[in-house]
Amino acid sequence: MKKIIISAIILLFYSTITEAEVKNKILYDNKVFDLCGNLLDPLYNNTGNSEWCDYAAIWEIERDVLCLLGLDNSISVGSPDYKKADMKELFGERYRDGKVKAVWFTGDLRVPDGRVFLQVNNEYIYERDIIISVDAGKITNKIVIDNTKKKDLSEKRSMLIPIIEPDKSLFGIPYGTGEDEFIARFGQPMRSNRSGKTGREMMYGKKYIFVFEKTKLAGMKTIYSEHEVYQIIPTHNTFDYLEWKLSNGITKNMNLAEVKKILGNNAGEFENKGIPKFYFTTVKARIEISLRHEAERENTDEAYIVSEISVKLK
């Protein structure tokens, strides 16, 4: 009976990948869950065979042992290169009774459970995370994290609004907020650097740097977070889910033609490494807008896209 259930799950796995990107799956407590991470990476690291990188997998936990049930080497069944992996050919004598014990894997599995609770950039945070500790394929511990009760995901989220009002506040945080108060509300920064004689810049998450002058909040700037150097920085759940928007309507990824329509004749222009940048001033602040050029498009205003901004009190 159990073999029938497992076969049905594998069939379900292969049938669903025609409509969406393949995800790793795991059969646990008679339920099928998505599985975060790639448990095949250690095999690639040990063998140097890049073929492992192309596989999506379905796993099983049975009697406290992690096992690999099946592999697929294509993102989509519709791909010309699609084929199911030959488990016997790949694993030889280690493939027994329709599975392979994952003795190569030691670490923690993260298994999302429940409904989507919050979206942070492209990452979906579910109501619960099941964290399963594994040592050479054997389950050693399991904990369940209730994300709905995390203060940094729920209470702190309600503190902020995704609007920058250059003369008043940044995400609802008023100018003049002290460094100590800022840290008390949002935790220690990922990085903190002195700026001039009396300034300090504090980096939160992958996207934002907050500028303080004489210990008081005086501005902010965004970071080109797609650069590889920032990928190792941990996500800051309070700020990284926010997509900024200026109170005049300018947002990230807006094209230059749209920006000019909003600013009219109130913008100044200068260049940085051949790419135009725009600035404008309000009663209390100066705002600089950085652009990126989409090379595949013609050299028109529509080809220049808002990338980053800097806002600072005069």
C-alpha cells in the first residue's frame, strides 16, 4: 500500500512541473511539502559533476532516515532535454528498494508549512517552518517555528509605511530620530561606518543605508542589492520587503520619461560614469535619482530606468 502512495506522489510531482518551475519536494508525516535548498549540493562538491546542479528531487523521511526517491533533470517536462533520471545508473548499489539513503547530507532542512504569511522580495515566508536536523542522513532533531508570532515579522512591519516623504520622514520614521532609538526599534545594523566628522551610515539588510548626522536621522540611500557582494548579507525582514516610493509618485523601475513628467522643470541633471543622474530639491531635502540603461533598448528616455535614490536633509 505504501509503495502505491509513494508512486502516486512521484507522479503528482512530475505532473505539476509542466506548469511551473520544478521545486524540491519531501514526503513527511504522510504529507508532501516544498523543501528549501538543494540537498544534492554535497554530491556536486564531492564529485565535481556539474550534472547534479540540474536536478530537482523528491525526498522522504521514514523511520528517522532521509531518503531520495526520485530525480528529474529538467526545469520543465516540455523541455527538449527532459528525461527522468536513471537512479540505478546514478547511484549504483546505493539504490535499493526504490530509494537512496542520503548519507552524504548533514545539516538542517527547512520545510515551509501552512499559508504564505509574508513576502520578502522574492522569498515567501509561511506561517510555520519545520526545521529538521540531519546527521549523515539520520534525523536527530525537529523543531517547529511559528512565524506569525515573530515580532520582527509582524509587529515591526506595522511600524513602517513604504513612502518616503523627503521633508518629513523615511518609511514613517521621522527625521531627528536618534541612533540609539533607531537601533532599539530595528536591531543592530549589518554595518556601521563613520561619515565625515559627525556623521554615521548604518546599513540594514541588502537594500538600505540610513544616514545620521550628530546622532540624528538625516537621510537614507538605497543599494544596488543585485550585486553579488550583497548576496551574502542576511535578509532584514523589517526593511528588505519594502519597495520605496517617493511621496511625489516616483518609484524604482520607473522610466526616465515618467520621471520627467512628474518633475517637470524642477530637476537638475548630471552624469556618473556616462549614465545620467537627476536631482531635485524640496524645502528641506535634496533627492538624487540614479538610472540604469537597458542596453537592448534604443537610447531614449524609456530606456533609462530608475535604479537607486539618495535622500538627505540640506
